[in-house]
Amino acid sequence: MHVLYLTVICVGILGMGIIDWRYKLALFYNKRRTILVVGIMMAIFLAWDIIGISLGIFFSGSSPYTTGIMVAPELPIEEIFFLLLLSYMPLVLYRKFSVK
Amino acid sequence: MTMYVLLNLAVLAMLLILPVLMPVRLNWRGVWITFAIMLVATIVFDSLIIASKIVAYDMDLILGLYIGKAPIEDFAYMIAAALFVPYLWERFGKK
């Protein structure tokens, strides 16, 4: 059960990846541009998270659904994948629903 | 009470200054649909994450307003994503 949360996130990322691949929207349209956009957005979100953590606003709970693997204090590995999903998903959606 | 909301408003303001200073043509239909889908997803999944104690908040530092179980401040992340990702994409499309 400890990988449940991580798995759900990865399913989300894969789901978006399949839609991307199927319609040639982002990574399968322009790899460099996608990596740039997703990379920048992830960096922004990560900085945002780190500030929030250092201000004591949020912290990692202990849950039977998480791996417990920490990348930094109060920053679980799942968060990195979540931020990837949070950055990639709007790109795929935006590209899908832009009039084409 | 308001630390989280101040942080999120500050970040949102910083992010949204760029499209004002360096505007780019966005496909607004795409943005709205993206926003709507991500809003629903956020309400559902943020609530699930909080209910299952995967993440926790210092109650003193949040407003105490919720949509579902998600603190209203959390929505700043998805608003940033729904607006800024399309902006970045279009911005890097300019030759």
C-alpha cells in the first residue's frame, strides 16, 4: 500500500502521456519545447513548496499510502512526481483543447 | 491565519506579472477547458490526499476555508498551472 499514492500519480502521468502520444500534442509534437515548459513550471512549483515548508505551513503526514522516501525535509518523493503531473497535465489539456 | 494565503497570492502575482509585461496570444478556449478540468481534479484529489493524511497543514497558518477538504489556498497551484503553462508554451513558440 505504501506505493499507492505514487502509483496513482504515475498512472495520471502515463494517462496524459498516452493522450499526448495519440494526438501528438506536446512531447510528441515538440520535445524541446515541452521539456522547457514542464521543467520551468516544475522548478517554480518546487520553489513554492520549499518556501511553504520552510515557513512551516505544510508538512508531510505519515500515511500507509506513501513510501516515506524523502527528497528533502518534509518533501516526499511523491511530491516531485505530483509536480510533474501538475505541470504536464495542463500542457496536454491546453494543447488538446486549443482549436486545432 | 493568513501566511499560506499571502504566500500563494505573492507567488501568483509574481507569475502573472510576466504575461502582463510580455504578453502572448493565448488560446482562451483551451485555457478555460484546462482550468475547468483541473479545478474538478484538484477538488477531488486534494480532498482525497488530505483525508488520507498524506499531507497536513498547520491550522494556525491557513484561513480555514475549504472546498471539499482542500484548503482554498491550495487552488493557487492549479490556477498557476492552468494559466502559466499555456503562457510558457505560447511564449516559447515565438521565433
